Amino acid sequence: MPSGSIAESVFAITRAPAPAAADVLSISGTGELAVLLNRKRGPNGFNFHGMLARLPLTGGTPRLVMDKVEAADWGPPRPDTPLAVAYHQGGKARLEYPVGSLLYESATWLSDIRVSPKGDIVAFVEHDEPIGDSGFVRVVGSHGNRQLTHDYGSVQGLAWSPTGSEIWYTAAESGGSARSLHAVDLVGHDRMLYRVPGALRLQDVAKDGRVLFVHELIRAVILGHVPGESGERELGWLDWSIHRALSKDGTWLVFDESGDAPGGDSWTYLRATDGSAAIKLGSGTYSDLSPDGKWVAVVAGDFSGQVSLLPTGEGQSHTIRFPSFHAYGVTWLPDGKRLVLSASDAGKGSRLYLVDLDTEALRPISPEGSGTHVSPVSPDGSLVSARGADGNTWLFPIAGGTPRRVPGLQEGEGVLAWTPDGKAVYVGGIAEMESVISLVDLATGKRRGFQTVGPLDKAGLTYVSPPNFTPDGKYYAYSYNRQISELFVADGIK
């Protein structure tokens, strides 16, 4: 909300009868809100998209601008004040300013776009991977197109300084639970401004220097269900536990930790679902357990182009490197000799690749712009599902051929697991309070409700992931984020 003072912004939000489920993205100097209607969480878990609309501060009917928008900001006030917008199209993130004029394009995703007070520069966060919130500050405009900061493990929140000579932003070197306020000028001189325990997320900077923050205390937790028990048990370990895979019999869970407790790195763990102590296997994230339960395949925590095989018992780890690639996730084929890898070659969009573990050969399965997240392979090893560049979920033949769209899916849903006969799939998506799982027949598209998961205590929930299921559907595990936050104003920051 860069235009106007903080007090004016808060007053406007409280008095304007905005429609339900509307998020305020920006407030113009001419008295108009840019709001996001019907907000939906994006596939990477951090970004949101919806219908961008204009709404006068005095209220009234919103004027729709465009759909699938992820971020927006007003330019300097004038009779035809322009809007800057960020959205996805064809597997690419696009920045337009004004709407209809392409200013920048990225293979990942963009957030926190803010137009300079003079209207000649757009500052924003470019996230360096299509998943997660790691990234850096970039500017496009009269000072050229340049990256101003180094890569951070988490960047959320950006605004221009009161004088317009710097860009203030909140970031953490690793993970998202310790973001601090930084400032960078247009030639890249960076300095620390403000740090507190917990995570800060910058909302706005007023012309008189007051700063509006959200202070967050965040934790990621894993819950699992074991047959014979009436409820769910906690199966996480430290402060940022994310489930990745379940063994076929449901007795073992693979997860990773990437918060502050493990030192900001990503580590993969194995834990029995009976609640026994977790076993630290090695570094890496976005992992999968081999069909025989003897190996865990992981990608590097910095998403560099490597896949490591970590033994769950005896054995030596082994790493396969693809130097020009970034890797985002893996899943095993039923034969235990091949993997499906989600990755992107230098400067290109993500896609699925088949990896032969004996030869270390890499072969594309899906077109560019698809497959940021890898879903399980069909029981016969012939198909793998992934979200395409069009936003729909498709079944891609691993041996090659024409993909087909998964029938009966709703927006935001993906394939979570296959039934043992391969005729139906469990589907679901990311939610804020609870994840609703359905069973979909692949031949007819008919669906029926299967399970709804989510913690009983809803306070502070921001994210409930779709669960991992065993083939018989009796065991499951899922992650959720609990975020306790407060809004405050800080004075005297310079």
C-alpha cells in the first residue's frame, strides 16, 4: 500500500464496504483501492491469485480489471493512474506496467511489486525458484533492469523509502522465520535497518517515515493417522517439519526440516509412524522413498541440479549431478531403477524428466512450463501426473506419447495417490483450514468424497497441505503451518 499515509490506508480499509473475500493490494493517491477478489493459493504454497478489481474508497461496485493476478500496485496519482500487475501466463511470470505493456518476464514467480514515487521504476521480488519464497530484489525502468540484492532464503514484503532513494524489504538469509528489515539503493548498496526475534513482513512505509509491519511467529507441523487410533499424532521433529513420503505399509514417514533449528539448511529425516525418534539421513529436500524402502531420493536444499540417494539402513549415499539444471523434486518409478525429476535447464521453465539411475541419462517427459511439483507414478509405471502450463493437471506417458487431462478435477487440485488398480486417483489441494480429499475415476471423471484432514485447533492456520496416503488409504500424513501474527507501526527507522 505505497500511496498515502498508513493512517489514511487503515481508515480507508475500515470505512470502505469492500466485497467479501477481498484483499487490498494497493491504495492510489486519487482515492481508489486495487483489490484481489476470490483469492486462491497458488501451487507453490506462497503466492495467491485472483480477480484484480478497482474500488473507490467511498465503496460501490468493484470494476473488474483482469483475472489470475498475483500482485498489483498503483503508479503516481494522475487522472488516469496506471496499474502495475504480476501474473502467470504460459508457464511464465509476467510484469506489466501499465496493464497491457509487458515490462519483465521470468521463469519463476514475482511478488511485492511497487512503483517508485516518480513512476519511472518498478521494484519487486523475483523468486529464484518456482517453489518457495527465496529470491532477491530487482528493479526495471529508467535505471535499467538489474538485480539489486543477493539471493535470500526468504523475501516477503517491499516498499519504497520515504525519500524514494532506497527500497526497503524484509528478508532472511535462510528460511522464513527470521526475516529482518533491509534497505538497498539503486546501485546495490545494502544495509540492515531493523531486526527483532521472529519474522517481519513489511507492509508499507509512510512519507513521514513510519513503517507498518506484520510480526510473525511461524511453525510447520506434521500430523499423521495410524489405523486403530481415533485421532492424529504429531510426527514432526523441529520447527519446520514438512512431510514428503510414506512407506507403502504406512510404518515409515520421510520428511525434511528447513527452519532455524537445523541451522537454516534442509535435512531429510526418517521416522517410524509409531512416534519413535527421527533418524537424520542427510541433506536435501522434496524427497521420495523407494518402493523397497531402502533409499530416499532427495534434491539439494538450494535446488541446484543434483539428486542424492540416501540409504535408510546400510549403504553409502550417492549423488547424481546435472550442472546446468535446477531440481525441484523427485518421485520413484515402481521398478526402483528410475526416477521422475522436476527440473529446469538454465533460463528455461520447469518440466518433468526421466532419470535412469544406472546410466544417469536424462530424458524430457513433459513440455516446458509443466511439472513444478511431482506426483506419484501410476502403479504400472506408465503415467505420471503434473500441472501443465495451462494450470490443468495432466497425465504424461513416461514412454512418450500424447498426454491426457485428468477428468473431474477442480481448480487447484492435483493427484495425491493412485488406487492399487490404477483406475482412480486421490485428489486434493492446498487449503488454509482443512484439506478436502476426493477419489476420482479416471475413465468417467466421477468423484466421491474420501477424507477431510486438518488440525482441530484452527487458530493461526495459514496452510494445510494435501496428505500422503498409503495405497489402501488407511495411513496418511500431512503438514500445516501455524502463524501467530500482530500488526504494528514502528517510528524512527532510518
